[in-house]
Amino acid sequence: MSVRELVVLGTASQVPTRHRNHNGYLLRWDGEGILFDPGEGTQRQMLRAGVAAHDIDRICVTHFHGDHSLGLAGVIQRINLDQVPHPVTAHFPASGQHFFDRLRYSTAYRETVALAEAPVAADGVLATTDAYTLDSRRLSHPVESYGYRLTEPDRRRMLPGKLAEHGIAGPDVGRLQRDGVLGGVTLDEVSEPRRGQRFAFVMDTRLCDGAFALAEGCDMLVIESTFLDEDGRLAADHGHLTAGQAARVAKESGVRHLVLTHFSQRYHDPGLFEQQARAAGFEGELTIAQDLITVPVPTRHQ
């Protein structure tokens, strides 16, 4: 059975705390795993969360501040130590190639895995598979930063009642799906469109067009909310969002499930982020991320 869920490995902004590790998020998407922004300590958090190096197929780094990338060295070496049997692809801002190189080869180890580098230099599609299209958008941060979005292809859902009306069953259903017509019955007559699921990952940024574009129509949006609304000026100065601003992105973009994360150490009550997100008018599912929780991607619209 396919699994689509977010495993939260760390939620701290800038520095870890006693209760929050640096950033780290693994998206399980059917049989594939995408690791986002592995900060310091990610390898240990993977162990605690039951995530293996073999679970990683892609690594997506939004930018090269330490809380989003210092864990790369350990994760890459663990991938090689465990001799992951499949290729792994790493996406990161092209302007940070020298940082990636330093982290990848920060110490001596034996390379056993084909790690492909696919730097991001502009908005657009990064990869297309049978399960999703991965694309990126530039964000607004003091260093070059990109957010990521997965979009499942739209497909069609077969309607059992309509199939029965036309006497179509068994292998004939597959033939109809493949050929588009069977005995004069078209696929449109016995099915309906099924919109593909969408997931977006938006880290360090001010409000910008890229954040809204990534979030548009998403079933799940993982987004930073470093500051509370009363510290909005501080957020703007440092290139971050407040809880209310993150919720505004979700509300205006039609997000179904909002996951707030990347919290400043200055705040000790996570409930305040939820209060401000609701005050901003977001009415969908809302999760205030905590280390080591798992958040299911909402079931698709039928």
C-alpha cells in the first residue's frame, strides 16, 4: 500500500534547543523518499524516527545557511556507508556549489553510491517521474533560496456503476484505460478526472510571489514561521515569515493542510503560532510541527 507522509526530523531555526533539533524533513511519497534541508544532527534524528539511509532517493536543500545544510556531510557519508543500492540525486542552489562540495567532501570516506548533483539555477521543472513532477521557485532571503513543489499527474478515477452499466469488468477495464475506448464506450463515459496531489516545501523567505506559486492548490504546505506577528519587522529584516504571514500564504493559495515549522528559540509556547495562524483566517488542517512526529498527506479528493 502506498504511503504519503511527512516525517519531521527537526524544527529549530538558527540554533537547536533542548527540545528542537535543526531542520530536517523526510517526505515519503509512495516508494520514494525526499529529504529536505538536513541540518546538523539529522543523521541521529533519522535513527530516532526510524528513517534509514535506504529511504532517501532525493535530497533537496533550499539554501546554504547552516541550520538547513550542516547535516549534509553526515547524511551523504551514511548513504555511502550503508551502500544504498539506488542512485540518489541532490538539488541545491547552484550559487552554493562550493558549499555543497565542502560538505560532501568535508572528511575522508569511501564513495560507494552514485550521488548525482542537480543544482537549481532558476525557476522551473527539476525532475519528472511517473509519480510526480518536482519543480522549484526562487524565494526572498538574504542568500539565494529556492522552495520545492511536488505535483502528481492528474489521472482518471473509474466509476464502478458506469462500468457495470456498460458491462465492462475484469481485464476489459485495463484495456479501456489503456486504449481510451472499448466496444464504442469511451473512457470519459465511465470515469471522471482525479486531480493529482500536491506538496510544497517553503523555507526561509519573506512574503514573495514564489511562496504563493509553490503553495497554490497544495494538499500539504510545509512552511517556515520563524517569528510571531508582533516581531514582523524582525522577520522582514532577516528574510523570514511570521505565523500570520505563513497562514496568509496557505489561505490565499487554497492549502488543505498547513504545517508550520522553523521556530525561533525566543518562543516557548507553540500554541501561539496556532492562535496567530487561525487569527489570520486559515481554516484548514493545521499542524504545529514537533520533532519526530509523522504527518500524513491528506487523502486525495474523490
